[in-house]
Amino acid sequence: MTEPRRITINIAGRTYPLSVMPQEEETLRRVGKQIEGMIKDFEASFEIRDKQDALAMCALRLGTKADNAAVQIEKITNASVEKVQMLSRLLEGAGD
């Protein structure tokens, strides 16, 4: 079994030591960079000086993206289930 490794992520001028599984490291580093980029964008676009405000705006943006993705996944899943049920009914009817 793979052991967790210690990494450090920098966000908003602070360092966060984390213990992560190797397969999670790339994702965490990528997301950390995205958050840093968002903070810079918010600071430039809205003249935000308080890092906590920028982080709150990042949280809202990321939460909105996650929620929208979940809604899309649910729609796709529901459509797929309906198609499988329809195919199943067609196959059952073909056997008669």
C-alpha cells in the first residue's frame, strides 16, 4: 500500500503542510495554483486588499462550479438511466 507523503501548499501568503496520498498530490498542487490565480484576479479586478475577502470569493466561485457540475452530472445520469430503461423495455418486447 502506498504511504502518504508530506507536501506544502502556499495559498494567500500562507503555507499549509499537508499529508496526501501520491495520487492526490498533482491535483492538490494544481488546485492550489488555481486558487492563487483567482486571488490575484480578484485583487486586480475588484481592488481587494484583504486576503480573507479574496478567499471567500474563491470559495463562492469554486462552490458554484462544483454545484453546476453536480447538476450537469445528475442530468446526464438521469438521461442515461432513462435510455437504458427504454432499451430494456424494447429488448423485453422483442423477446415476445
